[in-house]
Amino acid sequence: MVDATVGHGGHSFLFGKQLGPEGVVLGLDFDEKSIQRAQLILKELSCKVVLVKSNFAQIERVIKENSIGKVDFLLADLGFCSSQVADSEKGLSFLHDMPLDMRIDQSLETTAADIINRTDEKSLADLIFKYGEDRASRRIARYIVQARREGPIESTGQLAKIVCKALYRPGKRRAKIHPATRTFQALRIAVNHELDNLQALLDKAPGLLKDGGTVAIISFHSLEDRLVKYDFRQNAKDGVYEILTKKPLVADRDEIKSNPRARSAKLRIARRTGDS
């Protein structure tokens, strides 16, 4: 099994318990803290566990370097751990004042603050619309550019207040999500190259799976799910995959109640066919 987003090891632990001593779990994550936590959880497994600090866009190289060959099961959970959102060093939360960073992989050069303070208004609006799907992107970008004239925007709290101010309408019905949600999503995607990395994973997956091997992707917003949906459909059309989930699997009420983050999760599963 390859867990392309091992996180704290929860998924790998559940699947790893089904494997005997000859089984192998290969886990990837580009967050060093997640790798360290996963090591503690997965050490109880009887199967072999290999954890590698790497972006899953490099999955083919990592598999080859560990002499694993074709894999039976490939999983990617595209969500973020609660600890990552709460980590003040990462700057992912608009609910707490943190440095405006958003790099999950600290080796990346460009931060969210760099984008906010250096990007021209039109390009910033295009980015927020493309990756955040916010129809008020032009207004938000205008308010950001006006605010940064008085000094650099360096914290998540500063940015959240600017976005809230841009979207405020007296008497307007309160939105279901925080006004800054889509802007923060757009910046996080841009900083971490999330969609490019996902596409790289999807492109490599068929060549990594054994005949009959399974790929499962859990996405958390429409941009991710759209890429997975299109890729699975195209591969099914080409005779590479058999799609096992005609519609994405979603959390039921009980799961959402115990884990509110699951409300936006969508799971799609496909099986590698042996005749292509």
C-alpha cells in the first residue's frame, strides 16, 4: 500500500493492520512533523513501514528508490490535519492571527505574504477567482491593494479583516462559511502548487498500480474533485480504469457530527484493469 498523504498515519494504520509481515506500507508527506507523528503510530504494525518526506508529485521516484515495484493500493487524502491548521508557523488559519505563510513544505520559496504584497491587482483577482471560486474576487483584490499601500500585509488576521471588510454588506444575510475561506483556499493552493501536484499524481497512478490494483482519492473542494472525476472518467474511457464509485462517497450525518471537517469530503475509487 502507498499512502501518498500519510499525515499522522491514521489511514495507514487501519490498512496496515490488514497486512502480514510480508506487507509493505509506504507513506509520503512533505510535512516533517507529520512524518514524525506517523512513525509513532505505525511502529505497532507487523508489516514493513517506510516513511519518506516527499511531495506525492514525486511518487514514482520514491517508489522506485524503495524497490517496491507495482502497488496494490494507492490512497491520497487531500485534506489537512487539524494540527497543521492550528500550527502558527504555517499560517493557514483565518481564525487566529499567524504569520501569513501557508507553506506546508517549508522548502518552498514563495509565501502567501509574498503573493499578497507583490501581485498586481488584476492577477490577484484572477488567482482568487481561479483557485477560490469567489465571485467577489475583484472587490477583494482591490481592498487588498488599497490596504497594502499603508504597509505590508504580514499576518492572517490582517488579511482576514481586509477580506471581511471587502465583503461586508449592511443587512446582508450571514454566509454559511467565513468570508475569508475562499481567499485563503486560493492562496494555499497557489503557494503549495496543490492542483499541479494532484495532476502529477493522477498522471502517474495507472503506471504504478498492479492489474486489479486500486486507487482512492479523498478531495475536499470542487477544484480537486473535478480533476479526479475527469481523470477517472478519461482512464475508464481508455480502458485503463474501472470506476468503482459512480458517485463520490460522502460522509453521513453521524460522521459529520463527530468530524465536521468530513462534511466536504468526497471519495472516488477506481480499479486498474488488466487489459490495457
